Amino acid sequence: MRVGLIGFPVNHSISPAFQQAAFDALGLDVRYELWETPPERVSASVEQIRRPDCLGANVTIPHKLAVMEYLDEIDGSAAGVGAVNTIVRQPDGRLVGFNTDVEGFTRAIREDGQAGFKGQRITLLGAGGAARAVAVAALVGGAARLSICARRPLQAASLLATLAEHGLVRPETRTEIIALDDASGQRERAIRDCDILINATPVGMTGHSPRGIGETAGDLLVQPEWLSPATLVCDLIYNPPLTPLLERARARGARALNGLPMLIYQGAAAFERWTGQDAPVALMREKAREALRG
Ligand code: NAP
């Protein structure tokens, strides 16, 4: 049997390393394949999944939205986020799209962060694809406040509007949007005054060029003195494992969580949907770490 990874490019992904190890560990005869897919080939890649020897696929940048129109059904997890990262071929041949990032992030906060969202004040940096999954997790989890700091406030507004359309913005959660270049101290206030801070921008990621707001050497998006030991600081980046933000969090005595647990748990959720078996999470984590070390 086969599972594919649809993206462009795909050769940087560490998913094959831990997904293949998981299939092998359970004695499943499944090959995790890289399906490098330029935009004009998205429909052809999805069609491959309809073959009886295919369990499904993962979808990565830039096709998480584009695949949706070729699927037979979009699960609620993906409808809210507005993106599909996992496709499962059903026994009757129908293709269903899921998004396992919300589940992955929620589990990471619960198991590795020893925390939850209920009644918490959440501050989110960024308003792109990953931020959407984080926002859904926080809203569904019953956060008391969700503050989104974005360099394009309109992007954050459209994110919240979509989530509201899906009935995900509940009365118990106060939402606010703060421009990253806001000079009135709103960003500082939202960061000082939060229980969980999440970076969902690529700022601090290996290979990301420092061109954006607040990315000059001495000034990341968060000043160290804004962090307190009571805050859980979470960076969705997993390469490097200790980002500049997490380094600052640790120096201030705050709890620091990188993006690896989320990556592993979203992969484990996909694995379980394809195979119907529990994913060997500890092994997947070890293999992911090995792949990151190169
Ligand atoms: P994305 O859709 O491109 O969104 C990135 C967001 O960050 C956008 O709001 C973008 O604003 C903002 N941004 C980019 N550069 C910035 C800068 N220099 N200063 C301020 N804001 C900036 O990307 P994504 O898929 O959400 O990924 C975001 C990060 O999460 C990446 O580092 C990715 O590796 C990580 N991630 C981790 C996992 C995991 O499982 N751990 C899963 C998904 C993503 P503009 O739109 O204005 O550029």
C-alpha cells in the first residue's frame, strides 16, 4: 500500500522519516512516497489516491487549499480551518479531507505544555495557515481571550470572520486584532497579559531571512522583559529546536514549547486515520529528531 505527500517542494519534509518508521514498526506494508506536485498537477496527484493500493495522503505547502475542490467530502476539522492536510481514501473509494493540525496543537499544549485553553488568555503572533489551526484550537477549547498580532490586520480580520461564519467564535471568548507595528503598546500589553503566547510566524526559523517587522538582530517580535515565568511560550517552529523566542522565554523562567510535538501529533492523527491503528508516537518523535539533526 502507499501514502503520498503532496506539496511543492516536498524534499525538505521530515514527515517521510517518521511516518515510514511508524508503518515499519507496526509491520504494515505501506510506503510513504514524496509526490512533488507543481500547481497544475494537483488534481492528478489527488486522483492517484483513488487507486485501491493507496490509503491516502498528507498535503503540505502550497496545496492545502487547492486540494479541497477535488475531494468528495471535507471533514469538520478542515472546514473550520479552511485547509486540508490529510486525505483518507474510504473503503468505498471516496476521498475525505481532514485537518489534523488543530488536534496536533491541542494535544501538544495538553501533553507537553501541561496546559489547556479553557478560561485562558491566548496571544497569537501571525495570521496565516498555522495561526488558523491555533485559533480554532483556542476557540474550541474555550479560551477567555484570543489576541491576534498580525503585520496585516486585514488578514487577521478575515481569519476571525471565517471562524465566526463557522460558528467557532463563541461568546465566552473575547477576540482582538493588534497590528504588529502598532505604536500604542497594544502588542506589549497583549503579551505581558497572557497565559499562553504562540508564535505562528516563520520569524526565528532556520533559513527564514530577517526582512520583516521586528526582525532585526536585537529585536524579535517579543521583548524578553514582556515574558513572565507564568507564561507558556509556544513556538510552532521546530527547526531550530530552541528558537530565539524560546531562548528568551527560558531565560525569563517561562515554560517553552517548540513545534515538534504539534508536528508529531498531527502526523500521528493522520497515521491513525489511514491505518485505524494507534501511532507509535515516541518512535515518531525520535525519528523526527534524528531527521532534523540530519
Ligand atoms: P503562512 O501561512 O505563510 O503564515 C505566516 C504568517 O506569519 C503570516 O501571517 C505572515 O504575514 C506572518 N509573517 C511572515 N513573516 C513575518 C515577519 N517577518 N514578521 C511578522 N509576521 C510575519 O505560514 P504557516 O504555514 O502559517 O507557518 C507559520 C510557521 O508555523 C512556520 O514557521 C511553519 O514552519 C510553522 N508550522 C509548524 C507546524 C507544526 O506542526 N509545528 C505546522 C504548520 C506550520 P504575511 O502574510 O503578511 O506574510
